[in-house]
Amino acid sequence: FSNGQIDFGYNGFATNEYGTWLFTDGILNAGFTGMILNGDTWVYVTDGYISNTYTGMALNDYGWWKFVNGSIDFGANGLDFDEATNTWWYFNGGAIDFAFDGMALNDYGWWYVSNGTVDFNYTGMALNEYGWWYIKNGDVDFTYTGMACNEYGWWYFNNGQLDTTFYGLANNEYGTWFYTDGQLNFGFTGMIIPDDEWLYVQNGQVLTDYTGMALNDYGW
């Protein structure tokens, strides 16, 4: 009301003993649920009523935001679980960062994030500030020891982490391969003795059927 009359031009909030309410064209907008500006502050409204208890996500023209007790949590950074979508999201300054691809930590471990959400389908390599890691189904697999590849080549992993000190042989479905400094050495052709047996390697792969001559430190 304005001067005792209904103000059909009023758009904003009004307060009574039951709380603060959203009005549109002078009428209580009980059909509105979502986030909206109240002055300079974003608030969450449920059925026309400002909810000071709402915790969850909400959408505006600038993206998806995390609310805690009715206010945007601008301190939200990293992974957080949203029950409504049953999804782990990556937040930056309170908003979902859909551009983020990489690793992130929560109480359950390190995870691979793609387009702002944990990618449980991802298996492969990923990098964080501590090095390269082997990811299985979205999670760092600290039990994994073996080979993995990325755009830079094939690498050797020990307990889930890239082992740049590894020198020796590793196996995959394509054969047995020679590694130096943790990377498959495609440039090596010759003889090696990783244990007690001399082996012949061609372009980084052990050839168990090779017949011919080869040179080592002791001769041909």
C-alpha cells in the first residue's frame, strides 16, 4: 500500500510479522522461487518469501551459485556436493566454474573434474601441483602400478604417481617396453640387462623373437 491505496506499480519486498515477501505489480508473488536482488544483496525466495534457511544451488543470469542459510557463499571454492542434482560441482568464488578441467580435492580424495563436475567416467592421467597421477573412474588410484599414456607419450606409474626415476621394463597389452626416467624410450634400440638376462630392444620394445647380432659393452 501507498498512502492507503494498493500500489500496483510496486515491485520489491515488504515485511510483516511473518517475514519478508516479494511483491510484483503490488501483489504478493507467491509463485516465485529462486534468487533475486534485494537492494544490493542476492537473496533466495521460496514461494514469494525470503528464506533465511535455504542451503543449495540457485541460478541467475550470471550462473549457478551456492547458497548457505539464504545467502550466497562467496567463499565456496573447490568441490561441493549438491543433493538436488546428486552431483559434485567445482566452485570458484561461490559460482560453479564450468570452465574448470583438472584435479580437485575433497574429504574423500583427489578427483578429476571436467567442465566443472567430477567425471566418474574418466580413466587416464591428470596433473596437479604435486605431479602427474593415474585416475581411474574419476578418482586417483593409489594402488595402480604400471603404464599410462597422454599426449606426451607413455609413462610409468608407481602407486598412482608418475615415477620419473623408473628405469626398467613394463608391460601392457601390446608387449614389454623399455623405460628410462619414467618414460617409454622409443628411441632406444640395442641390448639391455635389467635383471640377469640380456634382452634385445627395438624402438623401445623388447623383441622376444629377435634373431641376429647386437652390440653391448662387452662386444658383439
